[in-house]
Amino acid sequence: MGIPVYFKTLISDYGDTILHKDIYDDINHLFFDLNCLIHPCARGLNDENEIIDKILNEIHKLIKYTRVKDTIYIAIDGIAPKMKMRQQRMRRHKSALERKYNTESSWNTNAISPGTKFMNILNIRLRKKFSCLENIILDDSDNRGEGEHKILHYILNNNLKGKICIYGLDADLIQLSLVSHKPNIVLLRETTDYNIENTDSEYIYLKIDSLKKHLLESFHLQRIVKESIIIDDYIFMCFLLGNDFMNHIPSLSLRYGGHDILLDTYSKLQDRYSGYFRLIDREIPNIIHMTFFKEFISELSSLESEMISKTIMIRKRQREKISNQYYNDYQDFKKFILEHGENENSIDDGYLSLEDIYRFQCNTTSDKDSIKKMIENLPILVSDKEFKLYKSLQCDSEECQDYLDTLVHTTHYYFNKCVNWRYSSSKSKGPLLTNLCKYIPNYKIDITRNNKEYSNKEQLEYIFPKDSHHLHEYDISGKEYKMIVDLKFNRYMWECHLEFI
């Protein structure tokens, strides 16, 4: 799901759900979301054979570490739904620009995409290594679907007994594990990837049962409500915070207390309806209970002005804190941007060329570390016009329609299956809650089902920048795009949305 800072929020709120040493014995089933392993194995290496050797060694190491007794399931991302391809496109174009302006040689991680020469070789090596072993199932990149969804479908469609361990610890895996409602699931990942302190263990476990317990307690409900209803509703509410498929609602931010606001609003409505309030109902065709959803959005929209004001005040204090620290670097940056064709309005509005940002970072003679930190903080440094921008965010019915359509497709994807492999949002930002609340009564759910996924060639043509097409053997020339980074309402540069023109 890729919700920014989601894992950090869980660590902060429910720290004791993390186990800092290998005390989780008797693993029966071990699942690999292998893309979570491929990327760290490629770090610092340039030779693809060395990368694959390291991947195979790490798989063996984790099998030995967990002492798994029964099933080993290795899942690799295959062709993704168009909703996901949109986000993959942004990442791969951004990665290409980073490589272009990085003086240090590094392996092109865009090769970690279905249909590339690297992934084809990795599939062959994995089959050769594991296909003859009875208890190992390989679901490689030739099979469609994201790795974490492949894992969830296998868990749900097989009557697995005992404890389940999944290698990988991103927001998607956490939320899909919760959605499964299966007991005894733990997620496993290297400690170093999450800056976990005060532990000498190489790995950390996240116990889904413990996380579920803490989440349920966080609602402070006065009535008894079925646990599965609360968890399903919780996952659905998190979609409103934005993810790889859903555009971010400007007034509702995980970083600025959005998680707690959702929980408090939901608890209030559950009490009002004596425990009969629900957002998700898997027994109805469209899954979302639209009547209750409208009331939920209505409650949130009544808080929107206050949320916006609070966020602006926090960001103002953040800007005051760092503006002096990066004053000279930021002035140099503005001068550079203006000299390369942008204007003051582009800076004030938070729309800048991503290539200009990287070009400045590469060409400046100032302290590189200081410049890097200034670039990371750009969304705050340019945020002094945000109150005016919030006021101008009134959206039309088309944007609300697109947001709700995407919400419906995303909900089916997580709670059931992908209903349209070729659907994607056509908008770049989410609506204000007040606009959404006004539009919902006119909204009719109308899903066009399409089970035909894109081919490897079609996906690569869509997600790859022009200078990455040598990584595969398809006849694709590629197009050049200018990428505009939208800095508004984000905290750090890496959180920002990209638009292609």
C-alpha cells in the first residue's frame, strides 16, 4: 500500500507489537514477498550474477533462521493492475533521473520489473534451485499480480494450520495480513531497514495478532462490535490517508494526526449507532456501505477546517525552524530555478520540474550534505502560500467521481480481487472532504469489469523512462516526459506526487 510513515506510526503507537529477538518458534509456513528481498540484495552491487547469488543465499539464510517446518512460498511481483502501474511509473522515472545526476555508478534497479532480462534470469535461477523441492512453491514474475496479493490469496484459499511467517514488512503486507483474519501471522524483516534501536537482533518480528489487539483497544468503543467488522472498517479508513492507488486527501494526513482522527470519528459513530455502524460489508455486491460511508465523510468534513488550520500552524512552525538553517541554500536554489525557465508562481504554487531539482543538486558548489537535506525539506520551505492553496482546492464533480470510483476499485482489490485490471485514476489529487460529502448522494457505483491484464511489453512501455528500455528485449523506443513534482501538503520530498507532461 505504501502509506508514508504508516509503519513509523504503528511503532510509535504500539511499540510492543515488535519482537526484537527470535522468540517466535515453530514456524509452519514461510512466505517470501521476494521484491522486499531483491532491492536490499542489489544495494551496492553492479554485477547481476552477484545480485542473484546474494538473493539465493538470503533465501536459504531465512529458511534456516525461521526453522520452517512445512510450506515455503516464494512470490515475486508479476504484471500489476493499471492502478499500481501508475505508481510504478512515477518511481521508475524518478529513479532514472536520480541515476542521471548521480556521479557514482550504480546498478539500475528499474531492472526489477516483470519482463526484463534480469527478472527472466532470476526466474530461471529460482526454478533451477527450488522447483525440484517438494515443499517449495515458486510464484514468479511470469504470473500476474503483486507478490503480497499472491501471498494473501494462497493463505485464504488453503487451509493452513499452525504459524505463518511472511518476509516483508511494508504497509501493504501489514494491512493484507489484518484483512485475512487469519490467526498466528507474523511479519519478518531486517532490523536495520527500520532503525530499530536497543536490540542486537538481526531481524524483527511484527505479530499481527498483537497489532490487532492494540488497534481494537484504540477505538475505545462503548458497545461490543465484532472484531472482523472493526478491522475491515479500519483498513478501509486507511485508504483515505492515500496509498499506491488512492490520491491523498489534502486535509487528512497520517503525518499530522490523520490516523487518530479516523479512529476517533469511527468510534463516535459506532457509539451513536449502538455498535451497528459499518463501512465494509463483504456480503453486499459493492462491499462499501454507502449510507454509512456518507455519514462518516460528513463527520470528517465537519472537522476539515480545523484540521487544515492545525496542519498549517504545524507546518509554519516547521518552516520557521528550518528556514534559517537552509536560508542560503534555498536562495541559491530559487535563483537556479528562475534562471532555468521557472517563475515565482511555480515556486509559490509548489509545482517544480523534478529534473531542475536534481540538476541543481548535482551542479551546486555548496556543501552536498546540506543541499541534500535542503532538498528533502523543500515541501516545507515552499509552504508559506499553503493556506491560500487550501482555499483554492475546491474541486468539480468529475474529480469527486474519479476519487470514489478509485476507492471502489481499491476496496474490491483488497477485500476480494481486482475487478478491472485496466482501471486507473485519471486525477492527480484527492478532493476536500467537504466537496466529497456534497457529491456522495449523487454517486452511483458502476464497475466495468475487465479481467484482462496488460502484457509485459505493454507494462514496460507504460512504466519505463526512455533510457531504461535497454533492460528488456522488446521493441520499444520510449517517449521523453517532463516530470513536475507537486510539493504541496507533503512533509518531505520523497512523499511528493509526480505529474507527467
